[in-house]
Amino acid sequence: MAQLMVCFPSARTKGCRKQSTGVTCLSGESDKLPTGGEKKHMKTCYRIPAPYAEQFLKLADDYVCDSPARPERFIQKMKNNRGAVSAITQAGLDENGLERKNPVIVALGDSVTAGHFESLLPRDPEKLRAWFSDMTKNSGQEIPPGEITDARESYVEKFRLALIDKYAQTSVSILNAGIAGDVLPMMLKRAKRDVVSHDPDLVLINGSLNWDDKTMGDAETYKTLLKTLVRQLKRETEADIILLTPNGDLSNDMLESLGIPAVIPTTPVRCEAIRAVAREEHVCLADVRAVWDLAAKAGIPWKLLLANAVNHPSVEGHEVYAKVLMKLFEE
């Protein structure tokens, strides 16, 4: 069973409120979970406690990028694009006689890319079983959300804003193609629809957390699929490609409350596969996991860095993603 199935909150989320915005951050401790029809505007509340947050962000600031390539074409487009007609920019029309489009990025990934944070699932085993039972019975209908989604705090949005700060004369759009629970084989199947069809200038690929060795294969199988995806994007687009290693992840011990053995993540071997594909295909690497490994060596508990205590990084963790991505744009 992959790690994505049940992401329990810790007690730290209980009763969390954002008074300044009037938005309640719901927790899995509630007896009554919101239904999709209630249209609750949920925001992530969890923040890494001091001093770990500052230490973690500093590790990202000090991290030395070790990418085999840089997104040179995309950088030039960001520098040259002015988001104005050619009569003003003197850049000329494109090959189709149209005004040149603003830069477009597609981020392909799973729940982390989609901006998922704390779990909303009940911690009590009986209530949890009831939730899954309702989900199964109501298949195809609106069901209560299982976790907080706050795309405004995702690394995708933080990266876009950082690019705007660096290249102030242009406008850049990011299509968030992150789907919670998704895995690399399915990302490969939807690549044409969700990536190629948008004619991107830059593609981010972040899809290794939900891999299940028992049903999907070993790290070599993962590497082959990732290389296939990279080569497809090279053939069918002119985009620069950035492969991301994921944030840290932990075993979900509370699965045992459902009688399911906890899964020990095998993510490190896939991180090595991602690094190898970046080298072999000469594409960009944003080695986020390297910063998490430095945090572990510095004595920072990973559990405190994760909003759901399993595999969803906190807001600060998403900032680390953005900082590592921006290392590729340093002069």
C-alpha cells in the first residue's frame, strides 16, 4: 500500500484557527467533517516550531546547487519577454504571425504539487473506518475532504512569485498539474493532455512519493519510466525540464489502527534514480531532498517539518522547494 492512502494529523492541529482571516482550520479531531457541499475555505495552519523553521530555511539558503544543467532557454525567455506587442518590444511576431506568448510553466506532480497539507481524517479508528465506508458507498459523489488543500501556499505558487520578483518585466503563468495520490505511471499517461498540449516553456516533474514497490516495481523501473517521460517531453516540446527530488517522508504508523502494517518509505532509492536521470538526460535537477537530508543531520526532526506528520511539507517546506528551484536561476 502506498503512503498516500491515510495521512493522519497530529494533535498539534486541533482547534487551530486563523482569527485574522476568519477562517477555521479544521482538524481530524472533529466529530463532524465538512462535506464538499459546505464549501469551507480551508487554509493550512501548521507552522514549524522555532527554532527549527529558521534553521531549515537557512539550510535551503546555503544549499549549493548541483544540477547538471540550467534552464537556459527559459531564462532567456524570462529576460527578453516584456508581455507587450512587438510594435513596442521590437521582438517581432512568432512563427505563426502572432504576438509572442508569455512564458508558461507546467508543474506535474502529486498532492505536494497540488498544495495538500494537514489531514482532516478522524484519528479514532472506528470513525476512520466509517469515513472510508462512506467514501466507498458514495463513489462518484461529493465526499468529505480528507485533507486541507491550500494551493496558495504550495511551492508552485511560491516559485511563480519568486520568478516575478526576479524578472519583473514579464508575466509568467504556471499550470498546476498536481493530482493528489497520483503516481509516475499515470503522470506519463496524462503527459500529452496536461503538459504537451499547453506548449510549455518549462516543466517541473515531482512524482516519487506515492510509489509502491510491491505493485509498481523497483527503483530501476521508476527510473525507466521517468526517463521515458523526459524523452517524450524533449521530443514533443521545446521546454526546459526540471526534475525535483521530493521532500522527506515518514512511515504512517497510524495505519496500524486499521490493521494495515505501516509502510517504510523507499523514497531514497528513487531520489538516486531522479539524480541519475538528470545527469544522463542532461536536464535540470532541483535536489530538494538534499536539504531535508541536511536538516536530519542537523538534528531537525522531520516529523516537525511535515504538516500531516507523514509526507506533506509545511508552508516552510514549500518555501524550501521554491528556494531550491530558484538556485537554478542564480547568475
